[in-house]
Amino acid sequence: QVQLVESGGGLVQPGGSLRLSCAASGSIFRSNTMGWYRQAPGKQRELVASITSGGSTNYADSVKGRFTISRDNAKNTVYLQMNSLKPEDTAVYYCNFLPALRNYWGQGTQVTVSS
């Protein structure tokens, strides 16, 4: 079974940058659309960015122009480059397939944007 492991989160000041990584085990990753999701305290989990197997991307309006999703199929890894971070970006970030599959939610990685 594929496992998804997120990393790269941390504490950053407003305006700063972080790069998240999601490593997938198993070859199923390469032929599927992947998404980065986030869940802020007291809010529902939301999709922030997605990328198809061919590299086409989509972004939530709230992150458009600031976040960039990419993938390296050779490394079974999907990335989320986050620039110009805002306090409202604070959340636990997860990767999953799109549509998300319940059994593949990992631990996520915490991103905290605060001065």
C-alpha cells in the first residue's frame, strides 16, 4: 500500500518561505493527480493545490501567485513551495491523491506563520 509522508513544515515569519515535501512509496503515485491540503484549527480541511501526472496545476484562490506545486516522478515526491506566507496560512498541511483517499492521510506537517 502507498504511504505518503509529509515534511518541511516549521515556524516562519510573515513574508517568509517554506518548501514542503511529500514522499510516496509505491509506483501508483506516478499516474495519479496529487494534492496538497491544509487544515487550520477549527476549520475543515481544504485543497490548496493540485498537480496532474502530466504536470498541470491548479490552486485555491487564497494561495494563487504565492504557492507552487511540483512533482518529481522519478523520486515519487510532490513539493509545495510557499512564498509570501501569511498568518492565515497557519495549518497542518497534508498531501493525498485527488480526489483524496481516506486511507492515505498521513500525519501532516505543521506550518506556523507568526512574528
